[in-house]
Amino acid sequence: MIQTPHAMARILKKKANEQISRIFLVEDHPVFRDGLAKLIDAEPDLTVCGAAGDARQALESISKIRPDLAVVDLSLPGKSGLELIKEIRALKLVVKLLVVSMFDESLYAQRVLRAGGDGFIMKQENPEDIIFAIRDVLAGHIYVSEEVFTVGSKKRSAAPKATGLDLLKDSELEILELLGRGKSALEISRQLRLPVAEVDKQGNRIRQKLKLKSLNALIRYAVCWVQDSSK
């Protein structure tokens, strides 16, 4: 859903001598997207130039609009936010990428950076912190919490044994987290727009990589992993 005409109207209302940074939103939840848009547009140096609810639409719009920064959710219908980031980088589009997600930072921040993202902040953070993260990334910095780089932090030491987690693909890690949040295979298939059979297939691959003997063991592991990582 490209909103360029409205964005141009907002830009004209702002001071002519200010440098306006154009922000594109990739978020499939309208309530959060609209709230974030209002938050950004209230800032004199920022404006929302467009939005999309899935990765396919986002890639097409970002290629045309060429925003300064895209705010990307990880959990999107069909293709994940991580896959979108990889595609944007593969196309060599000059745009800063900040992930704003409900998923726990300690689980995903490093993967986001490896994929080509410029920062990660959780949706639960204060609005002013999200604005600060946007400006920090626009300034050319990498934005993540200090905890992500703290060796031996409480969050890391409390997590279940992570042997095998590094073997999981990004899509498999996403499914593992959704399992840990109590989602059924049918719910995951609807959220990710994948066939249930594909969700089951990936679940079996995850179980094998983690050396777990049954689906119940996988679900118990996923629940414990998500709960301990959120402490």
C-alpha cells in the first residue's frame, strides 16, 4: 500500500530547511503499523513514505520508492522479514534496514545483522527508544541492545543447551519459536502461508538437528527455550 502522495503532503508541511528522512514500514498488523506511522510522522525530521503488509509487496515498493530506511517486522505472511532483508541486499538497494519485532532480540539480532540488517529493537520497547533506534541507524550506526554483545549475560546463561540451534535455517528457527509460543502446525501454516505438510516437514528437520526423539519433545524444548530466553 504505497502512500507517496500523502507522504509528500506531510513533507511540505515540515520546515523547508530540514533534512527529511523517508521511512517505509513493512508490517502486517494494521494497528501497530498505523501507530508507528503516527509516531514517526510526529517527528520533524522523519516521514513515512509508504507501507506494505508482506515481503513481496515490500520488495516491489522499496525498489520503486527507494526510502532512506525500512522498518521490517520478522513475522510476515509468506516470506519472513529475514528473507526480505536478504533479497534487498542481494538487489544492492541502498536502504537502511531496522527490524522492529515481537520476537526476542537475543534469539534473532545476530541473524538479522548477518542477513544484512542494520539494527534490531523489540516492539515492546518505549516509543522514544524506537525513534532513537531509527535515527541511530539513519546516522550509519548498528543498533542493538548492549545485552546482545554481553558475553555470559543472564539471558544467555539461562537458555537451554544450544547445541544444534546454529544448524537451523532462519525459517526453521522461526517455526521453532512459533512452536514455543504455543502455535499449532495449522496456525503456523496460516501465519507463514505455508502448506501444513511443509510445516510438518520442517518440524521433523528441526527435531533431527536438535537430536530430539519425538514431536512432544520438540514442543517441550521450544516452550522452554522461548520462556528461558525471555527472562
